[in-house]
Amino acid sequence: MTDRFRPASDGRKKSLWRRIVDVSLTDVSVLVRGVDEDAIEGLERVLLESDFGLDATLALVEELERGARRGTVRTEQDLRRLLAEKIRELLEVSGPNREVPSEGHPFVVLLVGVNGTGKTTAAARLARRAQDSGKTVLLAATDTFRSAAQEQLEAWAVRLEAGFVGGTRGGDPAAVAFDAAEAAVARGIDYLVVDTAGRLHTQRGLMDELQKIDRVIGRVIRGAPHERLLVVDATSGQNVLSQAREFGSVLDLDGLVLAKFDSTAGGGTAVAVARELGLPVRYVGVGESATDLEPFDADRYVARLLA
């Protein structure tokens, strides 16, 4: 486990395992005597406060109670092992199985989410990952209402030496997406990343606009977007689950990008989303540079939780 994944010791939230230890659930005699109700309530509280959500919490507690009754949980090591195993099982979702475009056709990623989650930075980091794999990249900024948003993504494009398509202030975001898709095809681009304006689910017009962006891309490039990723702030707790529900109601999401993952020592959110919505985490943000976006690794995630 790299240092970037180690829980902070500077006053941020304790890791899940340290909090479990604090409620004395690791007293093996308590477990062997038949699962003490106070200990179980303490575990439930810790899991809920760590953003696992009600469904995932109840499922995990039920498994631990079953293990205690069967005698397979007799030591702290047994408890830790079983908890890690069950968390990994809850994370084992793959999302929709979409057709990957054939050689010579752009792979299109559409990034969506609320304001301030880091979509533009995520777009740049995905572009860098594609470049590191030898792909040509085009970045598209469909936020035509905030000039700073376009400028930020264009600055990233210059820095990465990638292509860029933007729009005029107040223009039609879907038209920008259409132009970007056509440009990607015309230039023989391998990888197109479409950034969108932040929006809340209550902003009906903006959510309809998001669907329009999605549709027009598909008119130009068959099967696109090939990945629809919801970018969320990993420190937002259960708000992540509600955002996934709402954006998933208007788009067929393929997964999450957990931005600011290095800033939280909690982290049951990914489990809650996987459990309820069958939506996997695709990437996690672990720093500030263009290369600080990593594919989600369930084993590393669980190790971090239980450090």
C-alpha cells in the first residue's frame, strides 16, 4: 500500500478499523458468547457514520453475526478478515457492458456531476492516462455559461498538447458536444473527453440539457458515449449516493470517479453505491498533479479502510 493511501494522522477521521476497535467489538470473548447486542449496535453506528448506508451496513453486520454464531470468528484477525472479504464482495459490480468502438473510431467519455466536484480536473487526468497509453486526445468543454470553466480545460489541453473544442459564451452546450464529436472523427482522434457544466438534480432544464448532450454525441459516433462517469467528491459522504441516484435517473451511468479520495480516511460511500445501484468506482483521485488519477482497486481500498 502506497503512502498516498495511508490514513491521515493529522486530525482527520480515523480509519474504519480503528473506530471498530474503539467500540470494543474486537473483544473476542464478546463475539464467542453470542454476539453482544451493544457491540453490534456499536458496529452498526460505526458503519453508518462511515457512509456505508443502511443496506450495506445491515448486510455486513448480518454476515459478522453469522460468522460469530458459526464459530468462524474467534479472533480479531478472523473478524478483520471476514469484514474485508464481505466489503470486497459488495464492491464486485461491473456496471453496464457496453460495446467498445472498433479501431479507428473515437472512444468517448462523458463526465457529469454537481458543481465543484472536480470534473474538469478529472477530464484532464483521464486525457493524460490515455496519452500515456499512446492515444491521441481531444478535450471538449460544453460549459458555455462559465468562461472560467472553458479556460481551465483549454489550459489543460495546452499543457497536455491535446486537442480542444469549446463554445461561445451562452451558446448551446449540445452544439459544442456535436462539434467535438465531428472533430474527433475528422481528425482520427482515439479518445474524446466531454466535460459538462455542474448541475443539481433539481435543475430540470440542465438535466434535460445533459440528456441532449448525450444524444447528439451518439448521432455522430455510434454507441457513444462509451463511458458515462459521475464525478463525485469522496468527502461528501451519503451525498454521493443521492447524486448517483439522481444522475442515474437521467443517464445510464457506467461508474464513478472519486475525486479527493486522498482527503478522506472514511470511505464507505463506494460500498453504498455499489450495493444499491450496482455502480462501480472506476477511478480515484489521489493528489493534485495530472497523473494523480488511478484505476479503482478494491483490495487497496479495503486495506486502506481497515488500516
